[in-house]
Amino acid sequence: MEEKNRKQIKKTGRKPKIDPAVNRYSINLNAEDNAKFLALFDQSDMKVIAHFITACIFQKTVKTVKIDMDAIEYHEKLTRFFSQFRAIGTNYNQIVKILYRNFSEKKAGTYLFKLEKETIELVQVTKEVIRLTQEFEEKYLKKE
């Protein structure tokens, strides 16, 4: 009857850890230090503060990710600009075909000369955009 009174060991629930973390430490931070700590934690992209603290204490590598929203916005606008540039190229080809189909060779040549002037101006603007983009990448998008 003693055996029936004893509680049987249940094999349900969480398995015990082999090396449980039982030692606990506590630190106090003022408002300024806490703000710095939280900023570093946010940059680390870790999910658990305790893991971040142990990584800092034992000098493990902590990954920080910085997202430059200005660079992303610049890239989006540049992409839109180049898509417009491609559309201009398509329209240019269509205009040349229409000119030769609907006008005499002399009149079409006159219009093409005007179109060529505008194209040269567009090329200069494009070169300036490329120069500014390279300057932007050198100054602000330095790979570390």
C-alpha cells in the first residue's frame, strides 16, 4: 500500500536543462546610461536583453544594423528617374519613325535637329546626375 500512496513521477512538462543558469546579477543605470544601453540593444537586432548583455560582457561579436533612410529615398528617386529616362528613349524612337513617315525629308531633318539639341541637353543632365550619384556614394555610403 505504500507504493500506491507515493506520488508517481510524471514524465510530462519541460525537460530540465543540463546546465541551468542560476546565478543572477543586478546593475543600476541612470537615465543617460540606460538610454545609451537601449540604443545599443536596438542596434544589435537581438531579441533578448539578457543575451545582449552576456554578449557584451564576454566580448562576443554583436551585430549592429544601421538603415539610412535618406540613402534609400535617394535610391528610389534615382530608380524612378532612370525608368523615366528609358521611357524617353522609347518615345524618341517613336518620334523619329513618325517624322520620317509623315513629313518630307527636309522637314523631318529640321525637327530632328531640334530633337538632337534637346537630346544633347538631356545627356548633360544625365552626366550631372551620374556625377552627383558617385559623389553621394563616396561621401555617405562608405562601406565599413
